[in-house]
Amino acid sequence: MAYTLHASVLNFVQDKTLSELDDIDALARTYRPRLLRFVVASVRDEDLADTIVQDTLLKAYRNRAGFRGECSVNTWLTGIAVNLIRDHARTQKFKFWRKAHATAVDATDMANHLRSSGSSPEGSLLAREQALQVHAAMDELSPNQRSVFLMRFIEEMELAEIAQAMNMPVNTVKTHLHRAVKSVRTRVGGGRV
Amino acid sequence: MRQHHALTDEQFADLLAGRPSAGTLSELHDDADAELELAELKSALHSYRAETLDWAERRAATAPSLVPAARRRALWVAVPQWSMAAIAVAAVAVGVGHFSGRGSDDAMPNAASISAPAVLSSASEIATDNQLLTSIDDALTSDLSAVDALGLKPASDAGRHGNME
């Protein structure tokens, strides 16, 4: 009896998820902001991030029949975005841009937003300064470290979900995460005298 | 500059994620510097989360609908695979046909290209062209008569007759 109930609940969840995936605008409304935040923080270019997010949502919509509900929609979408970011990172154009960006001041729209007056009630000067430090500290991380750090502490995903999205073992995720934490600790508040 | 790293990075990651072990928690309570460091980093991450999500929500709100793009792609996917293959085969066949006869027929005029204008011309256009040619012939003939009437003959004719008046 308990098994029957469990199966029906699972079917209900899956049906709900599939209907959610059938409406691409609803999908975009729900997941676009978080995806955009993750992708911009990863690639540091808003226009490229817009394209990657759009491609992520379209790819998910096109392959929605293949989504078996083994993970959350958010994890699934993040995994697609990670793969698209990796594809872009392999292009020569992107490599050239990264090289140029390494010596330039980060003047992205998001960085400017962090510098300007924060919108959150607790957006004090100190909080904004700390947020900027986090943003700058992530620049020093390797792509994998940055992705794992973002997923864990900004997107607040579980280690198993990150492993699924990154398509790597949990232990590898932990290694990237600990190295990222070490680097960020040094740059954000770690230099206290 | 002193860096206070009494807690390991693994412990710190667990604390940041809100999943510390009991041992880590007791170590933290015994270390005021570590508590301060954790509070600072937690606050920084919280600010970063809030500010960047606010930015992303604003930007996402102005993004265009994905429905047209999804429809375009759906249509593209809906085209049967065999029709795509047929188009590809036809394109290759045309290409091969075009390039295979090219070497031997370079010197010869292409019959199709010559006959094409004739095919395109209507019967009335042909009649008009013929009329025009006839009138040109007539005009040239009458011009020669005029030359004769004026006694102006070509130099070769003059030499032959030995008359240069």
C-alpha cells in the first residue's frame, strides 16, 4: 500500500515537472535569473551569458522528453549551462577574451551594480565592499573551482547535485571546493591583522 | 599581515554550507578569530547572493520571450530526416554534375546557355529583330547608292579606273 502511494506521489511530481518544462516562458521566468547569475559569474561577460542562458533554456525545452526527474530541474539546467560554458571556453575567441580581461579592470554591468548602491535593505557600504571582494576573489579561481564554489555557496546546491551538474565524482567536487575556499579565505577577510 | 586559518579549509567549507560536524563546531566556539572570520565571509557571500540575484532578476525581466526561438527550432526539428537527406543528396548530385564535365567542355560553348535567351524570346520579339536587321540592310544599300550618285568612290575603285578628278 505504502509503495502505491509513493509511486503516485512520484508520478505527480514528474507530471508537474513535465508540464513546467512544456511552457518555455514559465521555465524562463522561474530559472532565468539564477542561471544568469551563475553564468555571468562564470564567464564574466553579460552578452555571452545572455546567449548561454538562452541556449540552455532552449536546449532544455527541446530535450524535455529526455528529462527523467532523477535530479531537480535546477540541477539539470545548471548541468546544461556548465556544458555550454565549457564549449565556449574551448573557442579561441573566448581564450583571447580571457587573456584581455585578465589585465583589465572588471567593468561588467554586474560588477558596477555591486559597486553602486545596493538594492537590498542590508546593502550597507561594508556589505557591498565584501560582495565586491567575493566577486574579485572568484576571478582568481580556475573555471572548475569557480563553478563548484558558485554552486555550493551562491546557488546553495548539495555536493551530490554539483557532482551531477559537473559530471564529476563527489570527491573531485570536494577537492575543487576546498581549494576554492582556501583561495577565497585569503582574499576576503583572511588578511585580518 | 597574519592570516588566521586555525580551521582547515574542509571545516570552513562545511561551516559556510551550514553542515559542520560537532567537532568543528566546538573548535569554532573556542576560537574567537575563527568565528569572526566565518561571520565576515558568510556576510560577504550573503551580500553577493542578494545583490547579484537582484541584478540578474532585473536583466532577465527585460529579456525577450523564448517562444519564437523555440518554435523556429521546433519547425527545424520537425522537418523529416529523409527530406533533409534528399536535399543533401540532390545538392551533392548537382555539384558533382556541374564539376565533373567541366574539364573536357571548357573550350566548348554551353549549349544550354546559348539556347536559353532564344527560349526566353517570344515570337513577336524575333519578328521585330528580323525587321530591324532588314531595315539596317536597306539603309546600308541606300547609303552606297548615295555615294555613287555623288561620284565619291572608294580609293581602290578610283585607282582601278585611273580617274582622280
